[in-house]
Amino acid sequence: MATLSIPNPVPSAIEDAEKLRKAFQGWGTDEKAMIAVLAHRDAAQRKQIKIAYEDQYKEKLLKRIESEISGHFERAVYCWIFDPVERQAIMANIAIKNKVVDFPVIIEIACINSSNELLAVKQVYQSLYKHSMEEDVASHATGDFRKLLFALVGTYRYDGEEINTELAKTEAKILNDAITKGEYNSDEIIRILSTRSKAQLQATFNCYKDAHNLSITKALSTKTPNDFVIALRAAIRCRTTPTKYFEKVLRNILQKSGMDEDALTRVIVMHAEKDLKEIKELFQTRANMTLEQAVAKKTSGDYENFLLALIGN
């Protein structure tokens, strides 16, 4: 369930556009008023506000926001303004064009979405950038990461619940053979992970655990840091237990030294309208504090207030 809190009744898009205009005018920006509007409207409402603002004031809302605020707050608001599909396309492009491809972003987009949802993201991506996502992944990723990411974004997977038990047993053995040999970049691992449905993968991983008394993610743990193995484990968790995956991402961000604001923004912005409530509840169970408390401890100012509004504080 979403954590987004929307007032009832909802003001009209024209009223919200007027509130934003007032927030931008004067000697300083009224960030509190901005947050009160933007952090409490869903994607469809934000789209109508954007249309109303640009029609009424003859300027681009995003450009005005960029000129009014800055830093992590500006980046969070910028990401939030877009509808979920366009946002993911933009995030994917930024991740791909990074100096080193930001593989968690691509893995999350490729593995969390259903086949139709991923197809929609890829269609918007192609419309925006005049290249396919697959083309850009192939151009910018290298080596084993190219093989894995290209396979994950390029496959239209079956989304149904039917499984083949014999196939699950066979592919569990294939996975074990590759892992035992340390062949983590095996074409067979990539094939199974990228082409099988969520239900079929879960059946395969259950067979693996039954046969070896060890989960597939623990079997893929290595004594020395290995980014490719980390990517494989992320893909497995995103495809089979996404709530647990994102809760752990948040816990790693908020309970360890250092701070990855971009990752924190990504998780909260992408899930506030979707399933952040379940992620929040699991976080509280495992972290012994609420997500709101953890975010307030590690962030500050308008950035903190905006994230807390999305979390549902």
C-alpha cells in the first residue's frame, strides 16, 4: 500500500498552481507551501497541476522549481514531479550514462516491474532519448554486467503463476553446478534469472534450498567483495522478495556510516505511491525504529521534510 497522504477534498489543479506560484514569488521560496502541495498529490494530480501552472503562467514548472531550490531537496522534488513510468525512464538513463553504470537502478527497474510495466518504461525511454534502453545498456555497460543487464531489460517474461516442477529441479541443479565451480558469470545463471517468471524462479530457488539446505542468495555470498555477485543477489531479491530487498536497501543507507541520498530518494520516491507502507512496517520490525525516525536522524531541512511527507509522517 502507498504512504501518500492526499487531502479530502482535493483542491483543483488551478488552485494548486496558484499556491505554487505564490510559493515562488517574493524574496525567498516558501518551501513549506511547495511541500504541502506537491508531496500530497498523486501522479495524475501532479500532471494536472503541471498543465494548469504552465497554461496559466507561461513558464515550465520544472524549470521554475530548479531555479527556486537546490541540492538533494531539488533532486527529490524533480524526480517526484514525473509520473512513475517517465520517472523510471529518466532514472534508467541517468544510471546508464553514469561514468560507471549504476547497476542497482537498472536491476530494480528491470526486475520489480511486470513485463508490461517494463515495456511501458522502455517505450517512454525510447521516446525521450531516441535509443532503446537495450541499445544504451549494450553501449555503456561492459563485460559480465553487460550480459546480465541486457538480458534483464531485454526479456519479456511470463507473469503467470503456473510452474513446471521438473524444470525447477533441473535448473536448481544447473545453478548449483555453476555456483560450486565459482562460475557466477555463467550464461546459464543469467538465462535462468532473466527469462523465468517470478513463480518459476521461486520454485527453482525452493528446490535449491531443499536440496542443499541453503538459500540461493547465501550460496552466492563470497568471502571477498564481488560487485557482479552483489548484482546477481540484488536481481534475485528484486524478482522474488522485493519488499525485503528495499527494506534492506533503506536499512543499509540509514544505519551505516556515510549517506547515499540518491538511493534514499530513489526508494522513497519510487514507492510512496505503491508499496512503501509494507516496506515501512518491515523496516520498523528489523531496525527497531520507525522509518520516519531513521530518515529524520540522517537528513535535515527541506529535504527531510519532503521525504517525511512522502513517507506519510
